[in-house]
Amino acid sequence: MPTGDKPTATERAVLAADDGRDNSTAVLTTVTGAANGGYAYHRIGADGRPLCGAGGPETDLVRVTIAAARRRNTAPCQRCRQLAETAPDER
């Protein structure tokens, strides 16, 4: 769906609406929701970090619900989604 490197606000809303997980599901996002150009919320891997490996040790991430992440106009990380689909035991 995204037409460029970063989805527009409208595209993010559509991607978030298509996320079929429960609104109370915990996800990770940056503290501001937009640090370093971030616009995604991430599935939490077994190590407590984003499943896709996004961010580094210096990246401040917070655990929020999907509902809270959507209010920040962030969208589900598509790389996390792909990884979860190929290795569902990592969710």
C-alpha cells in the first residue's frame, strides 16, 4: 500500500485498520511515535525487542496497546507481520 518509503497518514490509518489483532494487544513504538522518522508499531519478540529487529540499543521504545499506537497515527510494521507469518511461534 505505501507509495513511497514512508506511508502517508491516510495509508497508515488504512494499514492500522487492516491489523486484525485485538486493540489491547501489546506492541512497541518509539517514545514519541515518530523519532528518527518512525511511523510503525512493532510486534514484541521473545527478547522483548521488536520482532523485526528495528531500532538499536539507543532507541527508546515503549510498550503500548495497539489502540494507543493507532491514536499516535502509527501503523503495524510490515516486516514484523511478514516475520510472524513465516514463523508464527515468534509472535
